[in-house]
Amino acid sequence: MNLSLPIVLAILLLLTVSSIRILKEYERGVMFTLGRFTGVKGPGVRLVLPVIQQMKTLELRTVVLNVPKQDVISRDNVSVKVSAVVYFRVVDPEKAILQVVNPYEATSQLAQTTLRSVAGQHEMDELLSQRDRLNAAIQQVLDLNTAAWGVKVTNVEIKDIDLDETMIRAMARQAEAERSRRAKVIHAEGEKQAAEALAEAAQLLSSQPASLQLRYLQTLADISNEKSSTIVFPLPIDLIAPLLRR
């Protein structure tokens, strides 16, 4: 009799200690009593009756999910490898436990298929130059599908877009051709502006004979400063015009 009482007390103490659960501020506990859902418990000390009750714990903090490189064929039939990072968190613990077996694994698999699907709807140039648009499209699709699981996808970021060597060389040739085209256009624009300026200067000088004489004298002064044994002396056409008319 004396031995049975300490044993009973030890068993009760063990049962009491095993029934105590401590939830952190960022954790929530989904409670089941005899297999039935009986509520979501917040942070603090919680009692879980052994055998009768069971509690599943979930974190509410943001989870960073690395989506491995996926083989994608773009809309213009270019094969690339695309990887991304997905940020999500559980916002409804009840749905995260009752509606899906593993919300983290389910979100990971959905992110991979969504990345391939959305990226395949865009052309190669769009994948490289419009990442913000692609990120928003993937995030919208993921958030729409994970809402039933109590998961909120807060952000999606494309990490890397890998091309094969052939495509890299083709893009390098395209960029070089584009730079050459721009250089030719700029050169042509400069020639056009120079021609327009010369035409305006010629028209102005022809309307003012005195200005033409001043320009002539300035040219002579510039020639005299040159270290040359030969000097070409220009003769103004207006001096010989009377002789030509006779």
C-alpha cells in the first residue's frame, strides 16, 4: 500500500507534465479531441489531455522556399532554365491542417509547376527584360491556388535564367548589330545637322558681302600661321565676275 501511492503520484505527475504544451508567439496549435477539430490555440501554456486530445503545431513566420531550376520552353521556342524564390506564410492554421497533408511541400510543388507554366507563356526577351511582370504573374497564380490551404504567398522573385552557349552567342551578335545600327544612325544624324548648319551659314554669307570678305580675310590669316612653303591664294569670285560678264 505504501509503495502503490508513490507510484500513482509519479504516474499522475508524468501525465501532467506530458500534457503541458508551450506555444511560442509565432506558433499556433490546432486541437483535436477524440479525432474531431476543436479549435486553434494561441501562444502560451496549453494543456493537452493524453490519449483524448492531440495538437498539431504550425508556424506563422514567413517561409523562404528555393524553387530549383526548371526546364522551360518559351513562347518563341527557346529552351532555358529558370529558378526562383518564393516567400509564403500560413495565415489560417485550420485550413493548413484540415485541407492539405503538408502545406509546405504542396506549395513547393505548386511553385515549380506554376513557374514552368507562366514562364512558358512569355517570349525570351520578356523573360530577360520584364522580370517584375513575370514575378507578379507567378505570385498571383500561386496565391490564388494556395488560399484554400490557408497559405499566403507574399512575394516571388526570379533568381536565374540560364541560356545555352548557342543562344548566348546569338544574343551577343544581335547586341553587336544593334550597337552598330545605333552608331550609323547617330553618324547620319550628325551629318544631316552639319549639312543644315553649312547651308544656313552659306545663305547668310551670300546675303552679306561684307561678312564674306571678313571670312576671306580670316582664312588668309589662318593660312599665314601655317608652317608651309606653299600658300594657295584664293581669289574671290566677285572680283573676276565683271571680267567674266565682258
